[in-house]
Amino acid sequence: MNRASRNLLVGSGTLLAGLWLWRFARGVDLPLVTPTKVGVVMMCVGGAEILLGLYRAARASAGPR
């Protein structure tokens, strides 16, 4: 597994976990964090990871310069 596909896989998992937290953890109260806000942050990190994976895949398919 190369770095681009690993970034895409990890990013997708993080984005989906964040989406799940944001969508279904609204009524949960924790003393230190709010699960819905953590879900939004996880979705942003997952999206950035997916963009990095797409960038690396595009760079790899372009070939060496």
C-alpha cells in the first residue's frame, strides 16, 4: 500500500467517524469536550487527509520531473 492510498483510507475513516460523532452524539455530555465539536474537527482533518492523498496520487501519476 503506497502513501497516497493509505492517506485516502485513513482520511475516509476519520471523516466517517467525525460524521458519526457530529450526527449521533448530540445528547452526550462529557466534562472536557463536546462530541459534536470533536466530530467537526475530525471531519476537517479527514478531509485534509483525503486531499493530501489525492495530491500524492496525482503527483505519482504525473511521473518524475
